[in-house]
Amino acid sequence: LNSVGLVLFVINFLSQVLVYFLLPDLAPNNSDEASDQDDKESEWSKMLRFICTIPHIGIPFLTIFTFNFNWQFIETALAPASADALGWSPVEVSYVLGAMAILVFLGMTSVHKLSQMGVTDFTLLCYGLMANALGYLLLYSSWQRDASVAAFVVPVFISAGSFAFLGAPNRSLFSKSVDAAPELSGLEGTMQALLSMASSVGGFTAPSVVAHYCLRTPAMVDVSSDAREFTPVALLSPALGFIIFVANMFVGEPEEKVATMTESDEERMCHEDGGMNGVEIMDEATPLNGDRRKSDGDSPLKSIDKMHKSRRRSLLETSYVRGSCTLGPSSEVDIFNTET
């Protein structure tokens, strides 16, 4: 009885049920079908053009493909290679895979803490790529028949520790690059879905590639001169990580989209801030009010002369300068002249 398979089946089935009943339906689109089809075709061509021509958008696709491909590389190769080299049973293999899960969790925690400390996503990604390339290079060179247990598990642990640095930082950089492209406005969700599809491609192509072209059978290990469990094709995994690292260093960190504020926005925010802080924006057209709030510090006005003096003092204490809010006299000009 495949108990693991049953557990996965139940989890996937429950996920589909929850999505079906809890995910809200989208509003129907009543536009013309022919025009919609033309728009969709233009959108797909636009996204493909950006993926192929903009390095900061195209490289994350290779990164997430490598991330999932290399993850499946270990899961596919560990059981047969360790059985031939160390005589391991599924129990020992499960120990190593369980330790990998713990290392991935610790890596995700480290990424979160380092990001809070100010380390950029670009730096985290570059570290992950180099660590991943190093781990898989050791994987190829040290997985030999009759090797020690440490020679088998250390490269696996190095590789597992790098996966967290390839996931979130890569998707964060991709999101920034897509957001910085005005032509892709409204297509952010589709671009994220395409990125996830690239990860899935790496996941379902790795098992067949590794099993057919990277792993050696026990008979092939017997006749080989180096007694390695892998063929030279297995160097594809570290090569992918190293190539993507070089590509990222060549194109550099993507620029973030900087939001700008117009003068009208500044004026509106200034008026809103003044209202929230209890400050009344006053000018010569503002009517005099003898019944103002006591919080303004005014005493009851009893004569026209006192009203003019109070009016002048209020205007000097509260002034409005275009583009900013200040609480101080903007000039020393006499606004009211009570002398005739």
C-alpha cells in the first residue's frame, strides 16, 4: 500500500474542493469576442517579447526552472545512487529528505531575517546561485561507490540550504521588473502565472532527464574508471546555477519603479493634512468668524478693531505655501491697515 501517495491524493483533493467552493467567481466580460481574442493575442505576443528581450524579466524564468529542476534532481537520484554506493534502504533516504526539509525551513527564516536587516534581494539571489552551483558540483564529484556517508549528505545539505535563496528573492526581483514596465500594466498576474509554469516545467522534466542521462546503473559504475554514480551530463545542474549567476552579475540589479507626486496631489495632501491636524487654511477671502473654537486660543471679540488685530495674527500664524504646509509667517506684509 502506497500510504504516501494516498496522503498526497487526499491533500490535493481537499485543496481542489476548497478552491472550488471558496474562490470567488470573476465578473463576466461582456465585450466583443473577436476584439477580446485580438487583445489576448497581442497580450501574449507582448509578454513573450518582454521575456525574450528584457534580461531582468527573462532571467527569473531560467532561475526558477533551475530551482525546481535541481530540487527534483536530488529526489530522483538519491535513492538509487545511495542504494548502490552505501546500501541504503528507503529508511535512510527518508532521513536525508527530512533533514532537507528542515534546512529549507531554516533557509527561509534566514532569508526573512537578512531581508529585514537590509540585505537586497539581488545579493540573496546571487548567494543562492553560487551555493547551489557549489553543492551540485560536489554532488557530482563525491557521489562514488563505497564513499563515506558525509561525502553523500554534505553536498545534499549545501544544495538544500541554497533553495530558499533562489525562491522568494527571485520572485521579488521579477515582480519589481514587471512593475517597472508600463507596457505590462494589467498583466502582472499572467506574468506570475507564467513564472510558476516555468517552475513546473523544471519539476516534470528533471526526473526523466536524471534517470535516463545522468544516473549510472550499477553495471555502468562497475566498468567506469572513476566509480561515480553520475555521468558527465549531471554537470548540467551546477552549470545552470553558475551561468545564471554570471548573467545576473552582467545585467545587474533591476531598477525599482519610483512613484512621483504631482503638484495637485501635493496641494490635496496639504489640505487634507491641515484638516486632520485641526489647522484652518486661511486667506483674505476667508470670512471672519467671531464664534471660533476655544482650542484656537481666541477670546470673544468685542470690537471691529480687535477683530482686525485677531484676523491679522491668525493669518501670520497660519500660512499656506504652494507645494508644502508650513506653520509660520510667510512674509511680513501688513494684510490689514485699520488706519484711514
